[in-house]
Amino acid sequence: MTIKVVSSEKRFSGRALGVRVDRIRLEDGRETSLEIVDHPDSVVMVPVDADGGIWFVRQYRHAAGREILELPAGTLNPGEAPEACAGRELREEIGLHAERLTRIGGFFLAPGYATEFMHAYLAEGLLPDRIPGDEDEALFPEKHPRDDVRRMLGSGGFEDAKTIAALSLAFQKKNP
């Protein structure tokens, strides 16, 4: 499929994202405008400890209007490699360092309107090692037994897409 960008206009530039309007020409010659959210790439981790427990964070998500249980995740800093970001975010969000980070996949979060690509990692060999996190976050780490997590995943117990996707990848590729 051949798509041509006719024009692109930045409409908003904020701390964590930007919005632009692209005018594109489709293969059949029709033109349309698309609103695109520009967001840096990100990471999500499935942290599994020596007992087989899986670590999550519970946090208030204003857009959802409630607290959500989700896997630790975060946005890459400019020039930061995904694996380095994964290690940093684990230490910030759950206070643990992973001796082993294994990439288990990746996915676009909302390819219909956003550029963000998320890299998924299995984090193992967890050791205590907290560093200060973002001042605008209130995170509460929680550990859940693997069998409970599997049941929650199968019964719709998670509402967060990155958590559902990363757990599905982890359980498919390896029994964490």
C-alpha cells in the first residue's frame, strides 16, 4: 500500500507527548487528515522473583478515573536503550534490580493514532535496589502468586492493555 504524506502540522508539544495533524493521500488518490500522538517508545516488565511471584504496581490513573493494577512500565529517556530503561524503571517502581532481562516481544499501544512502541521484558533474578522515581507518581508495589496471575489474566482481572499483552507474551514464551 502506497501512502503519501502531503503535509504535517504540529498542533501541541508537551512534556511527554506531542500532537500533529498529517494530511495523507491514499493509494486511490483520496486525501484525509489524521491526528497523531507522538510519544517516545516505552518498556513493560514482567518481574518474576525466586518464589515465582509476579510483581505489579497499583496506581491511580486519572484518565481511567481509578486505581489500576498493572505491570511496571515506563518511557524511554532521549537516547536511552530499551533494556537500560527497563532496568531503571524496575528500580524506580518496585525497588528491585533484575540480574536478567530477556526481551519477550513488543507492540504498538494504539497504532491508529499514536507512535508509541512498547518493548516487553521478562525480569528475573530480582534483588532489592531502589532509586527515586518520578515525583508525579504514587506507586504501590504488589506481589501476586503466578497461579493467581494466570487466573486473573484468563478471567478478565486486568484492565490495562500493556499488562494483558506482556503477561500473555510471558506465559506463551516461558512459564515465568
